[in-house]
Amino acid sequence: MTHLTITISDALLEKAIQKTSMQGISVEELIGNYLEEYVSQNPQPVVSARPIGLVKGKFSLPDSFFEPLPEELLDAFEGK
């Protein structure tokens, strides 16, 4: 079991307490039920790594890409 601390308004907590007393469940159960329903209705997409070499041969970098940047551009990155 994982412990979770949340911050909610007093008004929302009061509504949760009222709802749980009517349903005969705990606030913990109410939140758990809500999260289970939310997760089941909003699945997260599976993210997979892009394959290495995906654009191989589709473009090339000029040799100047590997040369040091001009001082004025470096200064601009450093906020000078």
C-alpha cells in the first residue's frame, strides 16, 4: 500500500464526508473508487522508444555543425 497526501478545500472534504456517510464507505474508499474509475476510463498511451537510425540517409549535417559557436552567440545563450 502506498500512502498519499492530498490537499483539498474544506468544502470539498465536507462533501466527501457527506457522500461517504450516505454510502456507508470511508473517504479512502471513495477516493480509491474514483481513481480506479478514472484510470480505467483514461488509459495512458504506451510510449515506446524510437528506433535508432530512423532517418539515416535522409539528411546530412554540414561540417560547420561541429565547429565551435561564435562568442557572440555563446554570450547570448548565457544572457550576456
